[in-house]
Amino acid sequence: MKNKAIYALLACLLTATVSGCAANSPVDETSSRSSEEETSTATTRATETAPPETEKPKHLSANGIETKDDGNIHKEMTASQLAYLMGNGINLGNTMEAYGHKSQGVKADPSVYETLWGQPVTTQESISGMKAAGFDCIRIPVAWTNAMDFENGDYTIGEEYLNRVEEIINYAINEDMYVIINDHWDGGWWGMFGSASEETVQNAWVLYELMWKQICERYKEYGNHLIFESGNEELGARLNDTDYAPDSGTLDKDACYQVANAINQKFVDIVRSTGGNNANRFLLLAGYDTTIELTVDDRYKIPVDSVENKLMVSCHYYTPWNYCGDGSTVNQWGTSKEYESMYTSLTLLKKFTDAGIPVIIGEYGVLTDGTWEKNNTTDWMGALLDLCDAYGCVPVLWDCSTLYSRTEAKMKFEGTKSLFEKRSFAAQSAKMSEQQEKSAGLESFNKNYAAAPASFNPNAIATSDDKDKAVAWIMWNSGDYALSYSVGNVYSPDNLSAGVVPTDVLVTGEGTYVVSIDFTGAGNSKGTAFSAVGLFNGEDLFPGYTMEIIGFKINGEDYAFTGKPYTTSDDHHCTRVNLYNAWVTAVPADARRADGNTEGCAACVIPGEDLGNIEKVEVIFDYVSPENAEKYAADRESWSADVTPEIKS
């Protein structure tokens, strides 16, 4: 949006609970609060939401470790009240869900699986450090088939594996942390639900039911510090995965929703049927693909439960992925449009939270390899945590020893260390009540949103929403993926690494144009892993035109192509000339050149990673209409080497 005030007004109209909005704010829910609510005492969250706490009984686990348990102190509590007490969480990522069923065998020592994906053996000290760092709940993803020979009809989970998961659960409960366990990807056995074989489908149901019956029986005496989650990201399109069922893929989207709903219903029924504290346990339902927009779809249904107010929904949030994703090359975030996008997504979750069904953001993060922290990480996380406070969601950081060092039992980086210390259960509850926390979350988000720049790219000449402009630019990924600019068929001028300065051009018709990228502000680009010249809306506004590259420079020096480039389009909207695209191995049928000859054309006309250190790239191209292509090709053959084209600005 160009006008934040307009966006704020629209947000107010769309949000049913809002009676007024501050200028330059996506939304402000505080104006409808009564003065009594605003001045409520800021003691602790527990005193506001939980019955008086009694002395917690001790629980003796199957492997002989004595641990605290919470008895029935949560029995009368609602899921929304529990979510408030859960505070901020962290995942024990790449640990008990590290999949070794096929490579290690079902009889391997649990520590073999636990360390298979590069993580250390989990200790009490490591979990205690998480609590001290400001995390009040922990999600323990688990691959249960690591210890289950289900292919041969044996659905028994190995006792040692159950013991080890329980031991880690106890580490967390010893610290008064809430614990979530699930079945997490698990080698993709979930694709059996989409098999063309009815027998395979039935085996999937048997596997799911017997797995959860064993989990429920094993842990049913645990109180409500332990939460069961029905799955991870598999309840959705991954029901068609082919890892275990090569003939999977039979479910269309409507059917995927139906099966996902049936799995969640089966999950609730299994847990309740096993008795003990499971009859009253809080349960977390995997959203559709755990994607917010797909989970708020009316095709996603909340199961029927035998008890009231004990269900929660899980969604994940890694948006935008080209910033949040591990290995992504965009290393900055925080434009007003990006704040708006986050706000829009999180506000959708009010469909559940307003109905008393809290949402657990079971995974979120700005991912790296753990040796560095991206620019604006605390801005992105702080904004998400603000909205979670405002809407009663529970954020659970995805971490694989990246921000939190398990061996040192502490946070690695000062920015996120400070952020989570301030967000701990104790730190926030000592300062404000639940209602005050919600108001403060929105106030903080709105303040940062109002101060956000419109763009990180001072040379941006359009936005991705402009459909009446044809913009040419150089798509670029460096050879080590450390630097990038607007890779894809949509012109996204803010999708650039910090310090990279592109010069794009508005194309208005036939003529000669220049586009470039300067990497000196970010160091340099170590070759390229992918590069192309794109023309946003080119196919729509100038159908059949060709982009004829007549000059290519690296660091100011002319560079000769190793092959003939050609004009094409992946999506029939954006025109493209590939410079280095190793994923394309054959010239497409719709490839075009002004001379009509695509023989000898290639998608890689520069040597990619072997280009060395690049400070600047410049491309000069002629834009030629189909009516003039033949004449242009004939004229070009007669050019002398010293012809200087007249370039359009």
C-alpha cells in the first residue's frame, strides 16, 4: 500500500473487534477496552488464568527418573488460558525427528537417531538453559517409526525409544516448561494416505492409530504440561508424497482437506479413548500444510471433542521465505509492505482465537547455518512476537543449534538473546496483565510499522503490483548464494541483499536499454549460480517481442558469451533471457530470436561460478517487435564492431 493510513482504515473495517484505529497503524484493538480492563493488576499470568496451584506431585518415569508433574491443576482451564501460560517456545529441532529408520535400522540406540542430523545428545543442562534464555515451552518433534518395523507388520514402538523421548520430556517438565510432542515427517510415510492402493491406505490408518495408542498409553499419567500434536506439516498436500507409496498422488485438494480432517478427528478420538489424564489433555491439531491461509479455509474443520475448550490449532510462519529460509540470499526485512503482509496473515488467525481456539505458531524463524544472524532478525521476530501477544498465539521458534547453543546452554547472539529474555513468562507477567500484554503487543507492532521504510531499494521504479509497466532487470544469485536480487518471474525490487544496488529500466517499446547491478556495497559476487535478464509484464504488454543482448560487461570490461542467448517465458507473463540457468538443459519450443534461428542457443552463455569476483554487471539489449525482427536481424549482420547504439533511459 502507498498510504499507510488507508491500510489502517481498511484493517479497522475488516477487524470485527475494533472500534477505533490510530493513524499509521494496521489495527488498534485497545480503544474498545474498558477502563477497568486497562487498569487490571499486573501480577502474574498464573494468578489471572489458573485455579490456585497446589503442591505438584512427583512423577516416576518408566526409566526411573523422578520428575515434577502438574497433576490436575489445569483441569478447569481453557485452551486459551493455557496458551497464555505457555509464553514463548523453542523447538528441539533435528533431534528426535532425525530420520534413520532405513539407514540405521529400528533397533539402533536412540542416541544414534538423536545425533544423526548433527545435533548433540540432549541434556538436562541444555533444556535448563532454554528456560533461562526465556523459553517457557518446548516442542519436541519425533519420528516414531525410527523404532517401528511397520513395513513387516510390526507397529510396536521400541521401548528404548519411548524411554528416551520420555527422558527429554522430563528434562523440560523439571523446568516447569510446557512440552509438545508430535509425529514429525517421519520419512514421509504419510503419503500412504494418498496411495492408489486401498490396502496401503488402510495400513496408513492402522499405523497412525497404533502409533498414537502407544504414545497415549505411555504418557497418559502426565498432567497437562504435556501436549500432544496430531502431526507436523503433513496434513495437506504431503498426503500425496511418494516416499513410501510410489503410487501416491490420488487425492485432489478437496480430498486432502477431507483426509486431513479425518486424521485430526481420529487423533482426538484415540487420545480421549485411552483414559487417564488423556481424557482431559490439551491437544494440538495440525493445520492444513500448517499454512495460515490454507488452514483458515472453510474446508478445514475442527474435530468434535468429548470435552470442551481443550483444542488448539498449529500453523507455521516463515514469510517471506526468500528472507526467512535457510540458504536464502535476501538478508534484510522491514519495509512497510512486509509489515503489512505479516499483519494480514496473523490477523487471519482470529478466526480461531476469537472462537476460543488458540493458535500455536509451531515453527517460525529467520534461518541460517548458525554461524551468523541475518540483518533485521530481531525486527522480524519482534514484530511476530508482538502480534502473537496481541492475538493470543504461542510462538515456538524453530532452532537446530542455530540461535541457541545446546552445548553451551545459551543464546549465541546478543540481539536475539535480549529479545527472548524480555519475552519470557516471568519478565512479561511481572510487568503487565494478559489484557495489557495484548494491547502492548499491538502498540509495539504499530509503532515499528509506522517507522518502516517504503522500500530498501532507492532505484525501484515499480512494484510487483504494477500490471501496466514493463520493467527490465537482472535476476541474480551469486555463486555462493550470499547475494541476490529479485530472482523469479515477478519484479520484486525489495528482494535484494543489503548493499546490492541494481539499476532497472522501464521499457516503453522498441529501443536499446541498459540494466545493471553493483555489488560493491556488499563486497562482491562470487560468480553466479543463476542469472537472467527479466522483463516484468513483457509478454502481456509486448507479445512476441525479442530481447537481443548486444553487450555484456563484467567490472566494466566487455565479456563474450559462450553461446547464443534466446528470449523465452516461463509463465507467459514475464519475458526472460537466461544468462546462466543450469536447471534448463534443453532449449524450449517457444524460444525466439529476431533472426528466427535458435540452433546453438543455450540457457548458460556465461560460465557461472567460474566468473570470479564480480563488482558490477551490465547488460545492453535491443528490444525488437515481431514486425521488425527480420529487418533487425538483417541490419545487425552488417554492423561494424564500433557501432554505438542509442540507449533509451
